[in-house]
Amino acid sequence: MKYRSAVFRKKPYNDNDGGDFVKAVAEMTDYHIKHNEKYAALCLDAGFTTDMLKTEKDLEKLPFIPTLTFKRHCLFTLPEKRIPVKATSSGTGGAAGVIGFELSGLFCALKMVLKIFSYKKLFSLKPTNYVIFGYKPDKNNKTAVSKTAFGATLFAPALHRTYALTRRNGRYEADLDSVCKAIVGYCKRRHPVRFMGFPSYTYFAMKLLADKGINVKLPKGSKIMLAGGWKQYYREQVDKKEFYDTAKRVLGVDDCDIVEFYGAVEHPVSYCDCKNHNFHIPSYSRVIIRDVTTLKPLPYGRTGLVELITPMIKATPITAVMPDDLGVLYDGESCGCGIKSPYLKIIGRVGLKDIKTCAAGASELLGEIKL
Ligand SMILES: [Zn+2]
């Protein structure tokens, strides 16, 4: 896996790879074809062989798997004893997809996260109070979202963690009143505060503070980190500008201290927004937008189905996957932040009614609390 290693040694952005990405995808696809009968059959069916992958443009020939498939079938390439981590993509209703990760793939993921976090200057040695707008992890909740939210509290030493969603009588409840009290309490101390989690809950907590007439100033060095969320944004229709304005007004946090992440269990690449809040494609992945009916690749600026490609994982054939998102890709240079790779905007979902995700689950929960 020498090309995969080369890809995950790259800087997150503007690091010319001299064709390593395509070679890494070919190397990984070869591996899945050799060790996974179902995947080999899929490639055979599509008339695909890895020698067809020579340039970036050829990536569009690679067969992709809709993420829904992982919710219905177990598609591991490696035997289960070599899969130390299994992550489920949805924990709050609906079918859960299971994606297995092997140690070497997890190591790539770790290198990627460290590079992206240091690029965004998110490591800190200052003791920090955390407000987590997500699920409090426990032995019954193994979703990737709760693991990620907890993991993100390790990048600056945690003094205290307050969770917005806690389990009571066997089900999760959002307790934003307690969260608001914790925020006010944290602001009386000198330690920085970090918010982490679903944008929708973060927004509703800020609204609740505003409704109570409370305006605070989070201590210097505080950050708002959003994750798990484009889907939420779509469901809840929270406008980004309104979000940043509210954060400034209610918490005294500038938009440069608000960082948003995107990632999916089926495509575990970390996407982080740039200073203009666009999601550029990092060195570790590629994105193709396809026409909804013909599935032909579309140029920049056109809306279609989103296909996500990464050579990260051997345990499950997630090299090219298609979630149920609709998106648009834009020329990176048009952003103006200095990052050259294209950026992706997710603008909706297909099959909203029949596909239940954690986003839908979260909005059901929101419906149960009075705001
Ligand atoms: Zn940018």
C-alpha cells in the first residue's frame, strides 16, 4: 500500500501529488477485487479493470457503491478478526450501515485528522471546558457521531464536558436549559470554551440564550466546532449567515473561530471549512458530481448526485461511494482563500421521505422539546 501511504503523507491542501492519488485508488481497488468476491463481481459486471485508471479523469470509470447498500449488506473485504473497529452510520432510527476499519486504515485516518487539525490550529494545551451538542456516549450508543464528538474533546485538555443529549429512561433527550446554564457558568471562568457537535442544537441553544435576554462573551481562545451537519442544515433550514451573526451577538464569537467539519462513516475523510466557510476537497479524496438521471459526470456549477472517492480503507470497499446527497462542485480558485482544490456544497438530499438518517432522528428529538 505504498501509494496509499504517499497520499496520507500529503499536506491537506495545495500539495501536488504527481499522480499518487490515482495510483493509490488503483492499488486499493486491486486489493478489494482480489479479496472480496462480491466487489470483484461488481467490477466485472461494470466491465471495470484497474488498468483503466491512469489519470484523474479515469476515476469516473470506477464503479461506486450507494451508501444505502452498506445498510443492507455486509461487504467486508477482510475477515472480522482483522477489523478492530466497526462504526455504524446511523444510531437514531432507520437501518444502520456497518463499516469495518482495519488498523492500517485507522492509522491513515489518524494522520489525516492530525494534519487537518494542525492546519486549522485546533490543538491547544490550555485546559478547556466543553459543551457537546451531541449524544453522551455510553455502552448502548456506538454511533460514529458520538465517538467523533467525544474524540474532538481530546485536542485540548478537557476540564469539564456538558452534553446536550443525555439518556433518560432509555431514550435520548435534549436538555438545552442545562446547557445554557453551563455556558453562563463557563463564561465566568477564564478557561476557553469549545462547542462541538450538531449545528442545529448549537443554534437552538444560542436562540434560547437570546430569548432569555442573555448575551455572554465566551473567554478568549474559545471556538465553536460544528460537525455531523450539512444534512441538519438542510432539514432545519438554518442559514449560515444567520448562524454566524447569532454567535457573534449572543456569545461574542467571531466567525473565524467557528469551524465546521463534514465526514461520513462510509467516507471517513475529514472535510473542514476554509476561512470563507467553503468545503474544499483535501488531498485524501476526490469528488465527482453526477447527473441524476444519466449518472454522467457534470462540470463545475451543476447540481447532481455526489460521489466520494478515497483510497483509505482495506476492510470495506468504500473506495468510491455515493451517499443520498445532492451537491455542486465549484472551482477552488473562485473561493479566494488560497486553497486551489474544488469545493463542495451539499444542497439537498434524494429520497428524503424513505431514507431515515441521524439527521431525521435529530429533528424528531428537536420536535419533542419546547423552544
Ligand atoms: Zn476557500
